Amino acid sequence: MSLADVKYLPETPAHDPEIEAINDEAFGPGRFVLAAYKIREAGGHERSLSFVAVDGDIVVASVRMTRIAAGAGRALMLGPLAVRPGFKNLGIGRRLVAIALE
């Protein structure tokens, strides 16, 4: 694998099973009780602002953005951000965050 082979794409519904597997691998079943998960679950993520990194046809990382409300305020919540173990510490997560924040 070369970083030049990694492509950054908008998330599509076809990516959902692999994203779920990456999140499960990264955070385990305990993630379902975390406050951040509950907040994301309430609104669903904004697919147009969520991205994946792929190596060939394999999703190796993802980042999602969720629209949230706090009182009268509205915001975007970044996360989860997850990278498969074999692809960590290569800057892929950092690049996904930069793309999501553009």
C-alpha cells in the first residue's frame, strides 16, 4: 500500500457496512452507550459532509459529521473518525478531518 493509492471520497450508502465494521473494530460495542453516540443517533449523520478513504475497493477509514442542536444553537459534530489498524499513523485520519472541515 502506498499513500498515493488511497483515495478520498464522499460517503455513500454502499460504504455503510464497511464503516460499521471499522467503527466496531475501533470502538467496540461500548460505543453504543457513550453520550456522543446518543447525540449522533438522535439526528443521524450528514452524508454530504461525511467521507471515506479507500485503498483499492476497501474502505480503510471514515469520518462523519452530524448536525446537532443545543438550545437555539445549531452546529456540526465531527465523529466518529476511525481508521483500520493497518492504516493508522499515516495521516489518513488527519486528511479526512481536513476534507470534512473544508
